[in-house]
Amino acid sequence: MKNTYRIAFISGKLADVDGVSLEVDKWIEILSGKGHEIFTIAGKYGAELENVPPSNRYCHPMLAFDSPQQKSYEKIVFPYLSGKHNHVSQIQVDTAVSKMLEEGEELAGYLYDYIQEKHIDVLIAQNTNAMPMALLTGIAVHKLATERKVATIFHHHDFWWERSRFSGNRIEPLLKEMMPSHDLGLEHVVISSYAGHILKSIKRVNPHVVPNCEDFSAAPVRDEYNSTFRGELGYAADDILFIQPTRIVPRKRIEDSVRLVAGFMNHYPELKEKVRFIISLYQGDELDDSYVKDIQRLAGELDVPLDLIAHRVASVRGLNDKGEKLYTNRDVLVNADIVTYLPVWEGFGNAFLEAVAARVPVVISTYLVYKTDIQCAGFSNIEIRDSYDEEGNLILDDKVYSRIHRILTDEKARREMVEKNFITGKREFGFRTLEKKLDEILESYSDEIKASRRRLEKSRLTFSV
């Protein structure tokens, strides 16, 4: 690439195990490898960032998902966030919005100073103006992009109107204005063709589509470090590990995975004592712990041995406070016998690609984006049609259990499935695809980035005088 830039990624949190953090890590790896200097701006860092030196990382608590300001505003403007409708007056809402805008402006000032100090050329805003999980961050980025005219690429992973807890809100005019921002001079990226169609229809912008990708050239394998996983967590070598490699949030429909495991155990009672169902990641940022309790209660009722192991899983290897080994989700996956992934909705499907890269067979529901952007690539999965009964449960056909049994007991069939998927995944969703897409985005946006650079340089000169 002829042009290299000083690029700052901004998000409520980074270096964690959520999908946004994982994709940011990949973008950083690609862009830093192309010679761009990378900076990061976040409210919280879950771990170290391998490709970003500490001097290039900025942390401000007002950006965080769980900041005191965010928690305070959420109670007023999102009546369904906790699952219970709360009643507030219009005066309270107006007062909150006024204060929110004031604090967002203040935060924009801090960020602008940092952009000037570090000579940032372009911001890449990671879901800041798509999901209102950090309202002040969204306001600040909106003001930087539309008022101070800082070149900004918005990378949208999902949208607020896709979540019932946010779609029913008291600040819809504000959200429509800034989530996402849609002024001329801004660039937008979405992760699926469906999201592209929706954004084009609603905002009249023409976004780039960049799917989630995976580094298949550095795919996870069994090594000295992760080979201790089973023993350390109390699993036998011949135990059958059903892995749910996701956070615990309702849209993942983990209750359907529990029912799937229970159904398999009932169909093959001779294997029942060997089966374990493991959820590798933590409770999500979406609700209280009631969903976790529901999953635990259902597993108990169906006699499914459930293990929550998030306390032993992190974005990087290391030790926890007790001196126990921390494993990455990739380490967990290479120890899996099979993956369950039955969401009712996903922006794309990071967990699916991770499982494919780890050469693990996947039982997957045919959720919308899977059908529009993934299935057509030619993967060989154990698919369950996204059909639900009157009680809202995924309909599980008996044939699913026989297919699972075959993949668990027929080594040749398993090997053929996972190798086909690995080759398909590398071809369609590997880093070569991501690199090409990022080159295209920066090339098409280069004129605006250079114009923003000149504006910032002029501003610095004016300020210094």
C-alpha cells in the first residue's frame, strides 16, 4: 500500500473475549503488518494488546460500558434493559439527555486532544455508534466525526434496533441521529450483506461488507500448553466434550444447546456418563444473571452435566489470581469433541469460524446471516433448521442425534468434515480476504483521510499561535 496512516481504534472495551474485541485484534494485526501505526482508545482493556505498544494505548473511564454515567443513564432511557419496565417522567428524560450531551461534548474534547497529540489520521469506531452500550462514547465519536470533521470509519457489528432491550427506549430521536452517524465524509463497514441492505435502506449509505475472518494460517492446534486442559479441569481423555464457545446471552439460545445435549444422552444412554456440556465464556453485558440461572436450572432438570469455565478462559494465556492456568477460547476448542452453536440471531458468527479453524465439527442453527452469507460458501455442518415450536424451543429432529453420533464415533467421517470446512473457511474467510477488504476501504477513503489530516494540522498550528 502506498499510503500509511496513524490509525486509532476506539471502543468501550478492547482486548477481551467478545466478538468485537476479537475482530479488532485481527484488523490491528493486518493493518500494523501493512505499515500503519496503530493506536487504541477504550474505557477498559481486558488484557495486553500484542501489536499495540503501551505508549499507543489510551484509556478513559467515561468510555466504558459499565461506567457510572452509563449505568445512571441506562436506568432512565432504556426501560426494558433489566427486564422490568421502570417509570420515569419526561422531565427526568430531558434532564438526562441534556446532561448526557454535555458530558459527551466534554469527552469529545478529551479525545480530540489525544488525536491532536498523537497526530491521528483516522478513527475506526468499533460499534460505538451502532449499539448504545456506552452512550457517552457514541456521542463523543459522533461529535468528532460530524462537527470536528475527524476522518472516521464506523465498523458496525450489530444495531440497537435489533435488540428488544434497546429498541424500546426513550431517546429514539438521539439514537436515530447518531447510531449510526450518516453525514457525508464518513465511511461505514458492516459484517454481513443483510446488515448492508438494512443500513442502506434506513440511512441511505452504501457500506462496505467485511465478514468476520479468521487467521487459518495460524490455526489453533494441540500443544504442550493446552494439552493439560482436560486434566486440569477434571475431564477424562475419553469424556465427550460438547463445547458452547460463546458468552452467555439470550440470543445465543443456550437453552436449545442444553436440550440438544440432553436429547443426545437420551438417544445414546451408553455414552451418557461420558458427556459434559461446557460453556467457555462469561455472562454477557446484556442483562442480569437471571439467564445464567435459567440455563443452570434447565441443565439440572434435564440431568445435563453443565460446567461454566469462564474463570479459566481469557483472551491471552496466563495465570489467574489462584495461580491456575488461563486458557484461550482457541485452547478450549482444540480440546472439544463437538461444538454447539444454535443462536436465533448473530451479526455474523465468530465462534463458528473459530471452531472451523480448530477443526471441530459444529452443530449449528440456520440463523439468518448464516443462510445469507455463510452457508453458500459450501461448509459441511450438522445443520438444524431455525424453526421453533409454540413454546419458542428450537425443533430438534431425531436425525440430528444420529448425525452427531456418527461424527463422534466415525473418525473418517469426522476428519473429512472438519478438513473440508477448514479449506472452505480459509478460502472464503481467511486473512487474505480481510487484507484485501481493508486495502479497498482505506484506498477508497484516502482522499477524506488526507483532508482530515490537513484540517488537524491547520488546527494545531492555529492553536499553537
